[in-house]
Amino acid sequence: MARANVSRTLLIVFNFIFMLSGIAIIALAIFNLVTYWDIATIAADSAITIGTILLLVAGIITALAGILGFCGSINRHSGMLLGFFVLLLIIFIFEVAAAIYTIVNRQQVLNALRTRLSNDIQNMYTPSNLGIQRGLNAIQTQFKCCGSSNYTDWSTSTWASGKTIAFPVPDSCCKVYVPGCGLDEVQRGGANLTGINLNGCIQAVSNTASENAYIILGVGIGVGVLQ
């Protein structure tokens, strides 16, 4: 009897942990979805969101499985516990699939982003394309970058036409945002351009995507092993 009670207590504790891990996975998936939403819009590529959506679904199922197992353990309900173990198998498949999908398709997303970003910077960053302007500004602000390869990309763009300052950039390239800073010599940091981000957005996005992809893989496999 004592051994049975210990086993039941451990099962309750583990199911509570599964429920919390499910909530953590949901939070991670939402964070990634929000982080890369502007990039997915600019790149016009769904691969960047599919892996995250898979992870989100896995997180929801994990949380539900934790609740089901937790309640089943407390109430000694065999049907709930059977459902719990079936969900564990589904969760593991979803989490590993999401992690692998994110890593395998990362380069595809970056290639699509590189092509679209270069074109949008050169030809589409105009007042008549407010959606693209907002998307590019959001990417440059969020990833602290400027241009596709680097800040000089803006010099040959339609947006820069007629601007007399050397290497004009939008305000979203500035390290500290002040209206008009991208075209102000003082705000830009003079000839050394210390007031703007010089690195390109492709590299910045690639670095962040690499870090997050392996975090997702670690979380997915880690929770799967626990399960």
C-alpha cells in the first residue's frame, strides 16, 4: 500500500511538471511566432511559422496531457491515465517534428528573406507601401541591423534618391531612435557612423534563428525524453 501511494504521488508530481512544461512550450512558441512575424511577412514564406505552429500545438497537447494525467492520478481514473499515455506519444512526435522542421528549413527561409529583403529595400520602401515600410522598420529595430547585407544597401535604393547625405539610412537603423536620425550627421555619429547599426539584417536574423532553432530542438527532445 505504501509503495502504491509513493508511485501515485510521483505520478501526480510528474504530471504537474508536464503541465508546466506544456505552458512553457506554448510561451516559447508564441515568443517565436511574434518575433518572426514581420520576417515571415517580408519573406512571404510559410516555413518560418510552420515549425513554430507545430511546437505550439505540441505545447497545448502537453498542457492538456498534464491536466489529464494529474486529474487521473488524483481520482485514480484509468481512462484518463490511458488517454494521458496516448497523448505522450503524440506529444513526442509533434515536438521532435517541430524541432527538426525548424532547423532543416532555416536556410530556405533565409534565402527567401534575402531575395525579398533586397528587392524591398531597393524598390518598395516608399510611402505608397506602408506595410513594407513598417515590416522593414520592425526588422531593423528588433534585430538591431540595417539593410540586407549592410547599411550601404540603402544608398542605391529608390528611397535614397535625391538625398545628399552620404549613406542615407531610415531612422530604424539608428541605435537610439530619434525622428530624422538616419539623415542627421550628429545623430548618426559623424563620419564613423557610430550612431547607426552597420551590420546587415540577413546575418542578424540568421544568428538569432540558429540560436532559437537549437533551443526549440533542446526543449522538444528534453521534454520528450522526460515523457
